[in-house]
Amino acid sequence: MIVILIVLGIGAFFLYSYLDDILSFFNIHPSEEGIQRIINAQKCRHNLKLIEAAKEAWARDHGKVYGEKVTWKDLYPYLGRTTPLTCPSGGTYILNSYGINAQCTIGINGTPDDPNDDHILRIK
Ligand SMILES: [Zn+2]
């Protein structure tokens, strides 16, 4: 019994060690492109959150109400920068007025079942 477990353990270890080679042999590659797409989407959603936080602070400091227009110049002091934030996938941010979430032009990224790669701020 113990011999079988040891053999299985060693087998599992080698299988794991050579997983890349085995997957390559069968031409199965964990999609680096897919992983990068998700990482970029996460960064983009983070940027959208930063924009919304900046809009909140700007509105509070200047007594703004919902529906008021906001510009990048208004937000720079709150973002600690002097240029617009950029989406890592090449999308462009639309600030929208105060009270409406900022958007990335990429939006939903073509996989309706998987929100991980969407460039959308879903919470308010
Ligand atoms: Zn984006």
C-alpha cells in the first residue's frame, strides 16, 4: 500500500514538474494572452475606481451636485497627476458627469459569461 502511495506521489511530482512540456507536447498552452487580458482589465477597473474616488472628492470640495460636468483638469489634483489615466489595453476613459460612473471605451470584452476581462466599473 505504502509503495503504491510513494509511486503515485513520485508520478504526481514528475507530472507536475513536466506539466509545461506535457501541455506543449499536446499543443495545449495556457493562454498568456488571456491572462494578460484579465490583468489589464483589473488595472483598468482600478483606474475607473480612482477616477470615481477623485470625482467624489472634487464634488465634495467644490459643492458639486449630480449631473455636473467634470474634466480631467478638475481631477488632476485628486489623482496626483497632470495627464489623463490610460487604460492598459488602449481604451480611452470617458469621465461622464458627477454621479455617473466613468467608462472605458473597451467596456465588455467579448466574453459575456466572464466579467473578469470587462473594463467596466459595476459598483457605485
Ligand atoms: Zn480599459
